[in-house]
Amino acid sequence: MRKRLWWALYSLDSKLGMKLGRPFLLYQTNTTPKLPDDDVEAAMLSGSTFAPLGNNATWLSFNLQNMTMFLAAREAHAAFYNRDLHLKEGQNLWDDVNVLEGQAEFIYPFVKNLENWTNGVPSTLTTKRKNGSRPFATGGTDLEIEQYSPLWLQRQRVILELMYHNLSANICRPFISFAPTPSLAIAEELAFKCAGHAIALTSITHQVLSSTAILSGWHEAFQWQWNSAMTLVGFVLAYPQSSMAIAARDAITLSVSVFDIFGNSFAVANSAAAIVRNLIMKIDFLAKRAWQRKSISDNHKQTADQCSISSITTQLQSGPYMNNNSIMFQPSAGVLDFGDMSLESMQDMFHMAFDIDQWSDLNGLWSQTNRA
């Protein structure tokens, strides 16, 4: 029992430290107890009456897997912030593309280590996909939820996967850069990984909330969704020409539905839904304006006898819309203009996404979004 309590505190310390950007209070030493067992014998000694899950997994296995996941995530987090970037006075990570790429190359093995953690999760603690794809993947396929499994087991499976996507997105999020930079192989790959995890979390949360009671009123799941929504907003603004921009834009719309469902349990989710709806309008406005400027620029390159005023007007009125009347982010759309919002304020969006809590007033953070 003492061993489990110590590791529970260690996991909580890791979660709070990574979430709030505070120094960790607990560290591993040569006196640190080993991880607690999760086999059938340990479950019997605990006095529980839960049946074994198969493959020598028990109801204690979730706790063990959760701890090992946080160990991998904490290692990546500590490595990222402990490394000296040798920046000049007044500079940050996003001011120097070489520093950004170097940091991405340094942190990449730690990201892969967290991905490899999924290989050790017992199959009984994973949720199958309807098309047979791999659990914990970012492919966006629907879950195959076993309706006749105990609710506690269904919740363990979903929470474990959502926490994995949340931690992975948070670790990769610093590599989403709003500064104009040349193509960076590793940094962009990590930025796309971040968006992929945020999209997967949004898709899973929406399916689970709309079809089951597994996450009903679950405050921490709302926190994860808020993180993902803000991450996707930042990704779409930073990479409007990317191949993942449309999927990210769709996931932002889906997150509004998630907040609406959470709004039945606590009022702050309704505020989150209103904020994201407002941001969606801003995103579409910026995308349409960029597309219009690109159209005008292209037409100015043509000779007067090849281009008439009426054809230009027609093009400006018929922007590249998707099926839901939102702007399609095509490679020809150009770079989005943030207007009054500086690159620094856009980068600060991720700090707010990281530490806002479900009982906070979200509206006070978003005065910038009221600007046209």
C-alpha cells in the first residue's frame, strides 16, 4: 500500500508539474521503491473482487500502465526544458530556426520512447477499432466499444488512451511555430504529430460522449479537449497550407459539439464552446482574406484583355468552401494574416491552453478574439 501511495503521489506531481510548468517536487533516487505489481496475486492480496482481465492483467494494470506512461512523458518534458539552447539575450526557441530544429532532433527519441510505450499496454486495456487499425494510433477511425464490458474497464481503456494523446500533443506542441521559417524536417514532423494527437483525442472524446456515459461529467476530459481545441486552432493558423489543415479545421468544429455535451454537466464548457465558435469565424475570415488577396495578385499578373472585372468579382465571391461552408485551406491560399494579433500573442495561446482549469472563467483570456 505504501508503495502504491508513493507512486500515486509521484504521478500526481508529474501531472501537475508538466501541466503548470512548475518544478517537480519528487524525484527518483536509489531509495525509490520499484513499481507496484499488477498480477493476479497482487490483485488477490488487495482484497478486491474484480475478475482477472486475461493475459495476467487485472484491475491494477491500469494504474501500472498509467505510471509508466507518465514516466516516459516526464522524461521527455524534463529533457526538453533542461537543455541549454544557447540563445542570445531576449531570444526564445522560435526566433532561431536552427535552434528549433536542433531541439526537435534532440527531443525526437523521447517522443519515440513514449510512442513505444503503447506496445507494452495489455490488449485488455486497449479499445479496438472498427476497421481493425491499431489502438493509440492517430488515424481517426471509430472505436469499437465493448458494450458488455464493465463500465470501470471501459473507462480505464478510454482514459488511458486520451491521456496518452494529451501528453503526446503537449510534448510536441512547442514545435508549432507561427514565425515564418523554411521547411524544417523534424520540427514540422513533431508539429504534425501534435495535430494528429489532438485530432484523435477530439474524435475519441466526441464518440464516447455522444454514444456512452463513460466520460459524462468528467472534468479532466474537458481539460484535455480544451487543450486539443486550442492546439488545433494554433496549428491551422500556423500551417494553413499543410495537408492536415482541413482535418484539423474539421476537428475544431467537432470540438464545439464536445463542449456542448460537456455543457450539460458544467457551465464553463458552454463558455469554451462560445470561444471556439468565435475562433472558427476568425479562422475562416483570415483564410478567405488570404485567398482573396492571392486571387487579386494572380489576376494582376494577367494582361488586361485576358482578365475582366466581372471574372475577378466572381472569384472573390466564390471562395474555396468545404461542405460545411467553411474555408478550404488549399496550397494556393497563401499565408494567413493575423492582423492585430502578434506572433507572440498567438504563441501565448498555447500557454493558456496548457493551464486553464474547468472551474476558470475562460472569457477573460480572449479579449484578442473580439477584434475583427
